[in-house]
Amino acid sequence: MSEEKEKRKGEKEDVEELREVLSVVSKEIPSLIKSIIESVFSEEAGRDMGKAAAAFYKELKDSGMPDETAVKMTENYISVFTSLGDVMKRAVSGEHRAKGEDIGEEVSRKIKEKLAEKHREEEEE
């Protein structure tokens, strides 16, 4: 019986440790994303993106790509960066906060289910 209590105590400690980790992660990730956004949309990053787009376009043209195709591919190349920036902005602004909360609740529910399942298995043994 004492061994079973020790296992339960260990499981509770594991759950508490996981909660603490998830709490820290949920607090740190928004500031990390915000820092990334600030670095992506700085004046220097804009200059670098312009240079990268120009180099990309030049390589396409030098390889014989038609103007229309090179322009379209360069526009798509730039849109990848701006789309990524939009996604990060939404993440920081909390537009998808409800989904994040749903995920947290789902993780908590799954942990409880797994612990209950493990407990049932141990009782059957």
C-alpha cells in the first residue's frame, strides 16, 4: 500500500512539474515572438529583405527566366516573409488566444486521462 502511495505522489509531482513548465512556456513564448517580429520588421531587416529579393530576381533573370515569371516568383518569395510576419503578429496579439486556451485544457484533460489509465492498469496487475 505504501508503494502505491509513493507512485501516486510521484505522479502528482510530475503533473505539477508539467504545469509549471507549461506556465513558464506560455509566458515566455509571446515575448520571444514579439522580439522576433521586432527584428523582422526593423529598418535593417527591410533593407536586407530588399537586397535578398533583388538578388533572387537577378538570379532568376541570369538563369534565363522570363520577366513575368521572375517578377511573379519574386513576389511569392517576398510574400513568404510577410505572411510569416502576419502569423507572428496574430500570435502575439492573442487573436488565436481561445484556441491556445483550448489546447491547454485539452493537454490537462489528456494528462488526467493517462494518469487514470495508468492507475487502472496498475490496479489490474
